[in-house]
Amino acid sequence: MTNGIIGLQDWFETPAGRYLLAWEQQQFEWAVADIFGFHALQLGLPALDALAANRMPHRWLATLEPVASQQAPRAALLTDFAALPFSAASLDLVVMPHTLDSHADPHATLREVARVLVPGGRVVLCGFNPASLWGARRRRERLCRRFGLGTPFLPQQVEFIGYWRLRDWLRLLDFEIEDGHHGVYRPLVRSEKWLHRMGWMDRAGARWWPIFGAAYFLVAVKRVYGVRLLEAAWKMPANASTASVPLARRSSDNRTGKENVQEQELSFESH
């Protein structure tokens, strides 16, 4: 925390941050449990283990800054999200918990994810919704900060990217949206006691104003049109031109008047 402005990692340790992480942990566990493959990658936010329910043999965590071992669910890879150290079409799954919100160049990050995903690979991500009570609080805090009034509660280095705007970005990169929904309808308060009292708003919001949740969740699959996967030819067909064919040849003996039937195996080779 500097100058009274809370950082992203510190903010997720507040009551509101833990409330958001709990909802997002459930969404990731539901989404990645039945995605199969060999290689999966999580970009950022080590406080949330987005690949905990996934069963791929190779799973990595990539971060922009070094993190303590007790804060990361597994060994972390230090890299720039816009220049991942993976070859093209090498990953089956990429999860992005608030990755685009907190990166300086979200467009480049999303293009890099599209590059490393195999055809049919999936990207699972979540982000802050500007069309929500939290988004309204964010705009008010920025206005007050411009005039030097008050201390912002939300992390200021995070950008709120609109839900429909992000869907358009994904479509431009040939992603097909498989699922998208919102959650987290309680207002942004500092007290855990009042946050608990507002629990009824989660049920009411999901029914009456579903698109105004503070966070959204998206699952998209990479489509490469015109590509057809061919199965391996395990058995080569026999060459018909060199196959032996049994034939029956009938020959007659004019002197005895008897017919002899002989079976011979002839091999014909086409030229």
C-alpha cells in the first residue's frame, strides 16, 4: 500500500476481496473440471488457484512479479503475459483471473493467449464489471481522487473492461463463447459484518438484475476454420496390384475326351 492506495494483492485480503475470490473459485472449479488435455496455464493472481479442479498432468502458474512460495499454489513462472515462453498451439487451457484487468496491454495479452492455444483449446477468464455497483463506486473514487478528496478503496491499477466489449475482442480472435454469466451482487463495503448482512442480494440480483453483477465469468473455445484433424493410419491397406488371385483353368484332353480341371495361382502385376 502506497499513499493510502491499496494494491491488488492486498485488496484481495479484505472482506470484499475474499468474498469475490470465493465466488470466482467456485466458477473456475466448475468450468475447468471437465476440460481435458495435457498442458494448462494460469496467468496471474496466485491468491486464487484456478486450476485446482483440473486434472491435466502439466499445470503452470505465470506471474508478472515474484511471489512468496506460501502465496502460490505451485511453482510460479516469471514472465510477461504478452510474450509467453510457449510455442504456438502448445497449450490446451489458459485461465485468466483478472489478468486483462491488471495488465498494461490487455489486447496483446489476449492475442498471445490465442497464439499459444491449440485449435479447440479453451480460455477461462473473469473480470470486474463496470456496469455494477462496484463500477459506480470506482467512477466516484476516481472523480474524488482527481480533486484530492478521500482515499480510494478499490485498487486503482485495475481497469474495468466491459463484458460485451471483451466478448467482441474474443470474437475478433476467432474465439467462440461457450458460457458467460455474472455474479457478486452485494455492495462494496469495508465491514465483513455488513457484507454478510447483504447476502440476500446475491439471490435477488441473480434473479432480477443478472447482468449488473460486480464480476463476470467467460468460457471461450478457439476455433480454426478450415482445419480438419486426420486420424493416424495404423494399418496400411494391401496393394491390390501385387495380390495373388486364385483362378480355375479348365483344359480338355481331345484324345481321351476327358476334362481336367486344374487350380493354379497366378500373380498378375500391373505395369
